[in-house]
Amino acid sequence: MPLIKVQTSVPTPAKSEVEAMLKSLSAKLAKHTGKPESYVMTAFESEVPMTFAGNTDPVCYLEIKSVGTMKSEQTQSMSQDFCQEINQALGVPQNRIYIEFADARGAMWGWNGTTFG
């Protein structure tokens, strides 16, 4: 049920680098949310035309969704952790990364022919 989606303007890294980053993000998201990693999904899109602060320097947008309620201390910790991870993996400066955190109601999240609520 937790999802982390990465969209960035940077060129696509080597496949092995992308896979390593996604596996790391998956493990970290499971840890931060307290949910089993077997339910975590990651997604990555590179070379997305994007601007930030009026220019096209490298930029990244993360979407983090999870069934349940994320507390402010959780989102603070996730922001620090994921900004650092993206900076190291993709070279995007931390001040050019936006993260959207979204709680989802179980009934609004489908899986395996049913929902979580």
C-alpha cells in the first residue's frame, strides 16, 4: 500500500543504478511507515520536462502515499531521508526536491481485486 513515485528532469541513470535506488527507497519507505515491504511499490520516471524557480536545472518531485495517517514527525524524517537519497543517487540538490505526502483511505486503495478498507 505505500507508494513512492520519483519524477525527475535528470537523464536516465544506468539500469543497475535505478534498481539500486528503487530498492533502497522501498526498504526505507517500509521502515518509515511500519508496513511490510511486500506491499511497497516504487516508480521512477526520468527526463521529465520540469522547471523549478523559473529554470530547468535538475529537479525532482516525489509522491509518497500510504493507507492510514502519516504523522508530522514521520514526514519530517522521510523528507530528510529521501531528499538525501535522491541527492546521492541522482545529483539533484536537496533544495530542488519537492515531496508530496498523501494519506489514503483504505477503501480508496485497491489491490488484488479488493481494497484495504
